Amino acid sequence: MNEFNHILQSFSPEHFNIILLLGLVLFLGSAGGRLFQRLKIPQVVGYIAIGIILGQSGFKLITTRSIADLEGFSSFALALIGFMIGGELKIKTLKKYGSQFAWILILEAMGAFLVVGTLVTFGAYFIFKDFNLALALGLLLGAISSATAPAATTDVLWENKTRGPLTSTVLGLVAMDDGVALLLFAVATSVAGALMGTATAGLGMSLLLLLWEIGGSILIGSLMGWGLSKLIRGYIDDDKTLVFSLGIILLIIGLSEVLDLDTILCAMAMGFFMVNYSPKKSKNLFGLVEKFTPPIYVLFFVMVGAKMDVSQINGLVAILAALFLVGRTGGKFLGATMGAVVSKAPETVKKYLPFCLLSQAGVAVGLSVIAGQTFPEPLGSIIVMVVTTTTFVVQLLGPPSVKYAVDKAGETGLNITEEDLIARSKAKDLMTNTTMIEENRTIEDILHIFSDQDDLVYPVVNRDHKVIGIITIDNLKDTFVASELSPFLLAHDIMLPLMGTCPVEAPAEEAFGLMKKNNRDFLSLTDKEGNCLGILEERTARKKLSLQVMEMKSKADALG
């Protein structure tokens, strides 16, 4: 009995080892993301929902100690996100949208700051009857409200393979929003410190520290990007390239903590440097990192949900949180719309950009924690609770809003690759409906077929119309070179042996895998009875896929 009780106790949350917890989080998080995807809701909402169920607001299977132990994974995830965002910021894109980014960035950030600051100041004064406290609260929450979370927003964009002016604008804004939020927070902290009598540093010193945080992050990130581009230049081994990349990203996280720099901005600078300084090599690098990131993202967003504790919300926090949410949403909508109009942005950006700026998380929560440590009660604790509460709400509402916006803007599915198309296609979608060559056809007949049609590969069939071999343009040429008797040969004599067939309804990935396994660049596709219906020829299929990718790119470019 004692042994049984010991076994039961070992399965309590306090006794979960880190490996068991990681397995639980990744498995249930992935299942939740998949379920929400099927419900046409962004998968990131599913990750967060699972975190809420497992964490402080649910069954508490993820304890506060576990959250602290896994904090390093959150930093890693944010650095990866910053790196991938930097990879999207090509200089030609900035030249095209630069002034548009600047106008929208300033107006949407200032819109949230002013509206939230005003609403919270009046609301707090009505509650506390203390103007200095109310104004300090309004300034600090207004500054924090200007930040936009890149993680949840970009996850939706990448999940839906979006491309176009709205996507480019959103990626540019979430990459630079943190800098504006940090600037506003530095100013707000100095003024609030003077109002509350807790100022330890003047405005000039605060701005100097901010300059170091932003400038140092960009400098360190650029140097790391330069070093990484030099390291991978001579490598063709994907494994070593990925190891170098992840190693430098981890170095960036460590240096950022030691030097008090912004991890996301630092990693973004590295990605920006890589994609513009070494574009050809970086294309493969970003592809490798992207394939590595899914489990890190799942873990990150589940832990975001696990941190949220709805039990701490009281009436005062609820009122201020409501004012914060209304002011931030209204300020972002108003500012983003005005910025898009002033900068003469495309119509889709004017209409749908505000829906992409609702999410808040890492930077906002981080700034609230700093405020909580800097200012005395009740100011510090109120800021932490208001930001935590509103983060809980917008992390659930933000991703569906982004999906709604990109769907309405017509940018969903336009950022696809050939591999994406293969993954969603069947073999029959890439099949060539070619002419069948009977096994007793002469060389002269075969030459006529090749000259009259564009196909490079033809199946050879017997009397029962079952495929028995393949004739390609290459082995037809070899026949004329190698044999003086070639004019007297039949199709049966010159065909290549059949290296297996593939059902026409099979996934395209399976068909391409079979070609690679048999060291062939063609494959016969058959129906259920084994009759040949056509040929999957790699060069022709790749050309068809390439045309589809170019068509999607042209469609995205036409949007603005």
C-alpha cells in the first residue's frame, strides 16, 4: 500500500521531471493546435488554451516552479521569432514601404499611448482621487499599450503562408514596435518617478540607457550576422549550418542578458543582416531554422497560457483593464488607419491593418514587471495585474483577428513554395496525360510521336494495355548512337525496365519519394486495376509547380 501511495505521489505536478513535463506540453499543445486548426481558428490559440487548462488557471499541472525552469525556452523562442522576422525585412522591401512603415508605426503607437493614457488617468482619478497617482498610472500603461507582440501575429502569418502589402507592413511594424514602446516607457518612467517621488535617474540618463539598449542590440546582432555569414559560406552540410545558426542565436540570448540588450531586436538585426548581406546562402539557412522551430513555438505559447491566472482579477483591476483594452484597441485602430491614409498605403492595408495589431505579450509583460519592481504599492502591482489580465484577453482574440484580416485582404496562401504545393497535391495533379506506345511500335513510329508532342517520357504497354516499360528522349538518343540496327528495333527492344508504379491517387510526396528511391526522374501512374493513366515526370512536374509559385507571387505583387 505504501508503495502504491509512493507511485501516486510521484505523478503529482510537484514531482514531474522536466522531460515528462516537456513531453506533456508538446503532445497536448500540438493536439490542441490541430483541433483549433480544424475549427478554422489559428493553432496558436489552441496552444494558449491548452496552457490555460494545464497552468495556473486550470489544473495547475504546470507549476510556477516549472514555468521558471522553462523560462530559457521562452527566450529561445523569442530570439527565433526575431531572427525569422529579420529575414523577412529585405532592403528592397524597406525602400518600397519605408515611409509607409514610419508613418503607421508612429501614429499607431502614439494613438494607443494617448488614448490609453487619457482613459486610464481619468478612470484612476475617479477611483483613487489622487491626480499624481492617476497620471503616473496613465503614462505607464499608455507607454506599455504601444507594444505589439510579434510572436502570435507572425505565427498566424506563417501558418497561413501569407504574402502581400498587408503582410509586409505587419512584419515591418511588429519588428520595430518594441523600439517605440521602449522609448515611450523610458520617458513615462522618468515622469512617473518625478510625480511619485521615486525617481532614481533623470530623463537624460533613461534615454541614454535606451539608446544603448537599441543601438547595442542592433550592433551585436549585425556583428553576429556577419560572423554567421562567414562561417556558413564554405559549408554545404545542412546539419553544420543549422548547428552554427542555433549556436549563434543562443549566444545572442546570453549576451543580451549580460549586456542588458533587447533579445528580439538583437536576433532581428542578425536576421536582417543575413538576408541582405548573404541572400543566396541565407535562403537555405532560414529554411533549416524554420523547420526546427515548431516544437519551440508550441512550448512557448503553452507556457504563455500556463502563466495566466484569472483568479487574481478583482473589480478594480477589471475596470482598469477594460479601460486599457478599449483605449488600446481604439488607439491602435485610429492611429494605424490615419498612418495608412497619410502614407497612401494600399486599400487592404487601410482596411485591415488595425486587426493585426491587437496582440500583446512579451515586451508588454516585461515592461509591466519592471514598473512593478520600480514603483511602490499600489501603482506597481496594479500595472502588473492590468497588463497580465489584458494579455490574457488579447492573446486569445489577437490571432483570429490577424487571420480575418489576411483572409479579407486576399493574401492567404500566396507565400508558398514548390514543397508546399507538393505536400498538398496528389500524384494525379502533376501527371502528364501522355500517349501510350505499344511494345511492337517501330523506331519510326516512336520518332513521330516524340516530334509531334512535347512530352519527354512515354510509357510502353503490352497487348493488355499494362505498362511494361518507359521510353525517354535520352535513351532514344542512346539507341541511335549505340546500335547500327536501331532502325529495325521495336519499342520493346529499347525501353527502360519499369521500376515500380504508383497509384494515381497517392500523395505527390509519396510519388516523388518513390522516384528518388528508384533513382529515376519519372514514374508510371496507374488506376486500381493497374492500368497506366499517365506519367509523373520530374522536370515537367517541377516546371508546373514553378509556374504556380510564380503565379502566386505575381498575384501578391499585384495587391500593391
